Amino acid sequence: MSSIVVRCVELSTRDLITKWLVEESFTVTKLETPPETRVSWSIGVSTPGVPGIKFSVIAPMDKQDRIILVMGIAISQEHKVELEKLKPAERVRVMHSILSRTLSVCTDCKIAIQPDVVNPYTIAINMEVFEEEIERYGKPYFMRLLMRFLNTYLAIVSGFNEWFPILPPGTREKEPRTYM
């Protein structure tokens, strides 16, 4: 009787996450980071479709028990112009409204407005996921967290468009037509 030896190769967290993202049709690239960023490894990711939402997955050197999902959202020039028309107190109200909606989508997210809430230029969003959770609950858990994280992008964009509707070029409203 012959025996077959099956060798299990345990995937690293990076390899596992990369595998899951590729299986779900995300585009994944290795990111090179300078040593001063103190990152063990990082990958750049883009959602399927056009335009894709871009984000990164990083493993910080000083917290080796977790990975961090990272996304930065630049406020469009059109929305910045509209914000600048408002008094500072009104800008704070608009940003509060948008951030409240965003935090209701993702209570686990850390959100920062840069440089500040009165003169926003970008919004940075981070979500920490512990490796223990990834190992214990697997792909379905990770993908649900990822979708919640990505939905913050949609909440922010829809919030700005609610306050300051900007129509894409070529989509102006047409004059009504009458038909007989």
C-alpha cells in the first residue's frame, strides 16, 4: 500500500487577501513603499468597473497583528468652489452632514478631514482588520468589511452631490419635447 503525502501550504495574510480580491475581480498591484513609512507590505487595489474605487491594504510594522484598509478621497474642484461660497459655519454643517452619513455606513472606520473641517481638501478613511479575524472568519467576513469600507466612498460622494449637485459634462437637461 502506498501513501500519498499531502502538503498544506499556509498562505500569508497578504497572499490570502490578494487571492480573495483577485477571485472577486479586483485589480491588485504590489505597492513599493519607502522605508520611513514603516510598512511591512502593501498592495494597491481597484474595484472592478469604470471608474474603479482605488484603495490600499497595508500591514504596519509596529502593529503586526492587523492589516489596514486605506482610502483617500480628494474633494472635486467643483465641490471646493461651492464650499468656498459658504460661510465657515455652513461649511462645518455640510461636512458634519456628510460625515454623519458616512459614519452610519461604517462605524468601524477612522475618518479624517485634511487639512481641516472648514477647508477640506481630502478625506482619509482607514479600517483596521485583525489577522485573527481574517483567520477565524475567512473570506465572507473580510469581503463584508471591505464592502462596508468601500460604501464610505459612495456615502461621501453622494453627500457632496446632495449638497452641491454637479452634473457630468454632456448630461445637461434637455428641453422637454411634446409628442403628438
